[in-house]
Amino acid sequence: MHVLDDLEHVAHGSHDDITLRAIRECKAALEKQIAKMDGLEAGFDKIAERSRKCHLRNTVSSKLTKLIIHSSVVRVEIISIEKTL
């Protein structure tokens, strides 16, 4: 962008309207592309955040499932011990 600014300054100083117009069109197109890239970056950040949350939910769910299974096994062992008494 700085290069285009420098070129625009030179073209303006030399009163070269055709070059000046071309440089301004190029700057406008570049700014448009930069805005699109910023939008893509924001979209990517949202996708990454959703993925992180999904992974966290799956991790919590997996740990909860393991705890439920473990508590069931412990209950069965307690019942088995009580029957032998």
C-alpha cells in the first residue's frame, strides 16, 4: 500500500492523470481485497472457536461417561460385598 501511495504522490506531482487514475483504481481494488481477507479471517476465527467449544464438550462428555461407568462398577462391587456379609 505504501508503494502505491508513493506512486500516487509521484504521478500527482508530474500531472500524469492517466497514471494517477490507474494507481487509484489499483488502490481501490487492493483495499477491496484486503476487506475480503479481513472478513475471511473473522469467519475463520468463528469456525475455530466453534471447533474448540465442540472439542471441549466432547471431552467433558467423555469424562462424564467414564465417571458414570466407574460409579456403576463401584455400586455393583458394594452390592456384591453386602451380599457376602
